[in-house]
Amino acid sequence: MCLDRWFNNNKEFKNKIIAELAKLKNKLSTTQQKIYDIYLTELQVKTRYNYYYASFSLEERLSNHPLYLHWQKILPEILTKPISSYFSDDEKIVLQTILGKDKANLFFLALDNLMDYPYQTNWYRRTLRSHQSHLYLSRMFDVLNEFLIYRNTQLTPLEKLKLSCKPIDENNLPLQDYIYLQSFGIYVLAAEIDNNNTQTIKLIEDIILGDNQVAFLSYGLINSIVKSHNQHLHKLLGDLLLAGRLQEGLRQSITENMDNGTVEAFLTLLKVIEENNLIRYASVKRAIATWTSLIDIDNADKITKKEIASFSKFLTNEQLRHQSLNSQNPVEIYLALWSYAFYNVETTIPFILDLFKNGQKHQKLVAGYFLNVINDNQIIFKLRYELVTQYNLTEDNLSLIAILFRLKLKDTVYKNFLDHNFSSTQLTDYYYKMDCIMKCDT
């Protein structure tokens, strides 16, 4: 049965959760109750995620969400320490009240792990990390949603793993347990692994090694493993990647997930790919195209062993990265920028500016292309403004203008640039107008 349809037929469960949370609120101080209300703003609003989850809506624009605005206030623009360390004692008490002390501590651990993961999450994501808090706010919602689902069940992540390959009889399970079993629980499980839950880790080892048939290696489980910091599990996953040479589905599941987690997990699996020439497989080529944006997925078959060897060296050799920024080879420049951003995208900003200021035209084009790969409007817009207003991008630099503004040759705006003799002043004025439009839009 569709979960939403089932939820709609279980008003008793919804009312029970709301009543339970209302009682918990009464135990808090006035200050804590105000924070509590912010966290539960969406509880009684029917959404795609539904109030039966006792969770939040991600349908609306997050920037208008009270909890989003609250987190925006307590987190600095640049994160210099773990996310949970910015939470006040009152806030932590509220979360312990909502989730329970043990689950709240796991929640804080999951939050602190977020900066170890790339900030882009969609199908066209690039493997870039950042210390800018706004890039992780939507992920914080994802983590909280998982833990709100987890709070309503008596099942542990270990029990969930054991039940994951069995047919689920919705009629013989409490609703909250069924919801938990249907959810991925990726962040919850990764936190359990990092919390050194030995029983859970042992079961995962058995699943990977095929020594235990009580569960199977699901897509979500692979995601949890790479999001954890358990190097032993990373190595076992690498061994499985190598052992599964003839299993394209398994190889695809691992390579599609390996960029979703920690630096250590990625480098461990990348080493297996490089040393065993797994680049010859289509799923690996597609994954590399996704990680780097070096080439579009439709042309991923053009990726060779040479490319994977190159970006593997860039990731592990900072001196090579720095030297390659002045290369005449566009691929080397791009991979150098990508490798810096792999660890922290902010470190690429001075390099991009320097390439536009002092580089040759092809080097500027590479920097402009990479700027769009960053996929963060706050960084991109500030850099575009500086580049347009300071580096005299006039009608003689139409290709640079096009790539900076993500314009295509068929686009009307690009044709306008071609049809009119734009001066530097006119281009700056155009940018100011665009700035105003974007600010009004947001």
C-alpha cells in the first residue's frame, strides 16, 4: 500500500504522536519551549513527508522555514568547528527531550559528520566540500527527519538490518516500525557505525563478506558505509568492488555511492579502481563523469586510465595541484581546481581570480567553466561580479562572458551580446540590473 494513503487512514497514530510531543514540551523552561515550537512548526501541516512521520516539509522553500531561519541565526557563515558545538545548552536539552538522550547524541554526531560529505546531492552532483553553513542546512533537515522517524520506533538499526530482506507484513507491524523499515535511515546507521556499535558493525561485515544471510547489501547500506569513518568497512567494500568484477549492478551501486561520503572512503575505493584497472567498466566511467564534470555522462566512454591516474595524483599531491594551475593543458588546470574543491571549495576562489587576472584566454575559460561546477549561487554571484567589474570583460571576451553566465550560443541574451557593441560600463550596468533582479527574487 502507498505510505501516504496508509498514513491518511491512521489518524489515531498522528494524534498519539502530537499528544506525546505536547506532554514533553510541558517539562521544558519558557526559553526551551520557544525553541521546541520552532522545531515542531511543520508537525501538524500535511505535506509530502506527512505529519505521520513527525517530521518536516521539504516541499516549501527552505529559506522561509522557521527552523531554517533559526539555524541560520545560530550558525556562522563559515563553520570552523563541529555543527553541534554551535547549539546552545537549551537547544540540546530540547533535542534530547524530543529524541531521547541516546538518539539525540547520535543526532549530534550525524550533524557533525555533514561537513565531511560533499554538499551537492542531486543526480548531477560534483564531489566538492565546503565550510559554508548554508550549503548544509538542507542536509540538516534530512538528518533530523531520519531521527524523528527513528524516535518513534523501538527497532534498533541492527534489527532494521536483519528485517530488511524479509517481506514486510504491514498488518502485523506497528505503524511507526513499518515507517522506519521503509525509510533509508542512512545518517542514523552511519552515526551508529561511528559510535562504534560493535554488533551493528559485525553484522555489516558479515553482509559484505556474505557470511550472514539475514540481510543484503542494499544501496542505502553502501551509502551509510561510505558516510561512516570506519576504514575497515571501507576496505571490505573495496574488496567487494574488486571481487564483483562480473556484477555490473553491484559495481554500479558502489561507484554511484562512493562520492557520497568521507574523503577516506572515496580514496580507498578510488585506489581499488586505479590499481585494478576497473576504469574499463561503463559504470565506473559514468561515475567519474559525475564526480568531476570533466565530461558529460553520454560521452563517459571516452574516459581512459590516463584520466583516473591524473586526478588520483592530484587528490594526493598538493604540490602537483598547485603547479598544474599554470599548465597549458586545460584538463590539468580543471582537475587541479576540482581536487582543491574536493577538500574545500573555498580554497579555489583565489586561484580562479588569479587565472582571470593573469591567465591566458584558455586558462580563463577553464576557470569560468569550473566556477559554474561549484553550483553555489553565493560564491558564483560574488565571483561573477568581481570578474565582470574588475577584469574588463568587454565585447572582445564574449566567450568568457558566455561561460561565466552559463549562456549558450542559441540563448537570446548571448545573441544580444553579439548584436550590440557592449562597452565595459554597459556590461557592468547590465550586471547591476541582474544583481537587483536576483536579490528581489530571493
